[in-house]
Amino acid sequence: QISAQQAKSSSLLFREAHWCVPRKILGLVPFEYATFSRFGAACLQPAYLVTGPFEKIVHSIPGFLSAFWWIVGQIFKTQFWMPRQCIPRKGFIADFWGGHGILPHPQFFSLVNSGKITATNSEIKEIKSESVVLASGEEKPCDIIIAATGYKPIRSFIPKDVQQLKEKDGFWLYRQMIHPEHPKLVFINSEVTTFTNITTPSIQARWLVELLAGHHKLPSNEDMYAEIKKMQDWKRRTMPNAGPARAYMIQTHQVHYYDQLLKDMGASIRRKTGNIFMRALKEVFDPYRPRDFCSILTGEFKHCQGELATSTQWSFAKEGFVVLLGVGILCGMGHIFTTGLKTQYAQFQYRQ
């Protein structure tokens, strides 16, 4: 955006177009309601390894979620007025699990459509003194090149026997942190990717603190390997485009991941407050934000009423039932109200 304002011309080269997410869907709904809420996580394909009854029902309806996400892609494409060269070839979900999630500058696509930014699906083959030659053979004048190509983590300081455990699709760890053969080597915020990159390592750090304090224990090596195998099978079956990022890919399944860590620590996974209806409504639809985990990060959850789980933590079927019941009651009240208005209007007309 800055180069488009200052330079004679500004070009963006990209090897592959990826789906972008608007800050407000249809200009109304903040994107976090669709990405960081339990409802959004429940609708995400593929379903997480551990799912509740409502998630199982939604994912069992043939073609429902595939159609839903196709519609989402069409909404985003239309909302951004994406030019043809910027429309991804992959579907939204297939591209999403390639490790991509982009919040573009609000003016980006308008600058592309106006011609102030030239977006080209290609790559540089040769750099000359005052130009670049693209893979297509086209030569473009160029004064400045900004390389925004990402990076690859290099961890040469890790012992070689640990480095050799890494597979082609990543470093597979129990709870994204510990390898069964090296339980004293813990990877915090290293082998996991989510969209709240401060909350995730903070919860991981608390999980580690509680482990060191003896408040929970690691499973046996066999059980840890079994958990890793389940995750491998699930991801390798459902995330064909993830490549070397597959092992650490969590994305917006982060709520499910947090639930696993909280259950390990014996903390309640129900973080919302309010009366029975509002709490259920918020658990289902309200985005999970860093403030919902404040007592987890400080360790105060162990001394707060209702935050220490004393029994098996069940799925959110109860909250879903309360929400449906509340919606049903509201619809019933609305029907009674409108029926009463119609009756009053009919009586008024009759008297006239």
C-alpha cells in the first residue's frame, strides 16, 4: 500500500493465491465469531479428533459443511471484489489447511482493481540491474525488490538424535510439546500454530508448570505414542496440502487443543460466565479470548470456585440444549406476540 502511493508502479508477485478473511464478514460480523468460537470450531472441516454430539450430527449430514464452506468462499470473493488472478485455485478449506490464513489490508484489493498495484501470479527467474525477468519470460522494470517469502526454522542447537526424529511432515509431539523418548525436552510455542499466538504458549507454559509441580503426570511412553499416532492418522488423512507444516497444524481448532491442555491440568474447560442461558449462549457463540484464560495463566484457577474440575468434563451438549431451548422459547413468545397483534388488528378492523 505504501509503495503504491510513492512509486511510479508497484507489483506483487505470488506463486499461489490464497484465501483472505475479512475483518468483518459481510461488513457486519467480526471474523473472530466464526473462527474463535466453539460454533466456528464445530463447523470446521475436518472435525477434531475429540468431538461432542452436536459436532458429530453436523459433520454427519452429507454435503452440508462442504456446501457451507463453498458459500463462505463465495462470500469472501464477492466481498473483496477479488480480481481473477487473485482467486485461489483450491477451495477455502483445502487452502486453509495448507497453513494459510490472511487478513488483508482493507484497501489492498481496491488498489489492485484500480491498477495502482499489479498482482501477478508468477515468480522471478532472473534479476537484472534495472529489471526482473519472470518465469513466464516477461521482463518488468524494477528499482527495489522486497522479499516476503517466509522462513524455515533452523534448530541446529538441538541434539542430533532429536533432530533425526523429525519426519517429512514435521516433528510429531505429544500435546505438541513433548516427544516420548525425550520427556525432559519441552517445545513451547515451537511446534504448534494457532491464531492467538500469545495465548497458546501461555497455556502451554502453565501446563508445563503444573506438570513440574506434580499436579498432573505424563502418560506412559506407549500411551503417548498412541496419542501421537491418532493425530498422525487424522492429519495425514484430512490435510493433504499441509506439507512439512502438518505436524504442528492446529489453526482454529485451537479451542479444542486448549480443552485438552485444561483437562490434563484438571481445570474447567467452561470459561464463560453469566446466568444459565447467557453462559450457554456465550460458550457456543462467543469467541474465546485471552481474558477467558486469565486464571489459568496465573494458576489461580486452583483456588477459584467452579474452575477446578472435580469429575469428568462432558461435551457441550447441555449448553447446546439450553441454547436451542432458549431460542425455542423466544420463537414461541414471538409467535404469541404476533398472533395477539393480528387478533387485536382484526378486532379493530371489525369494529370499524
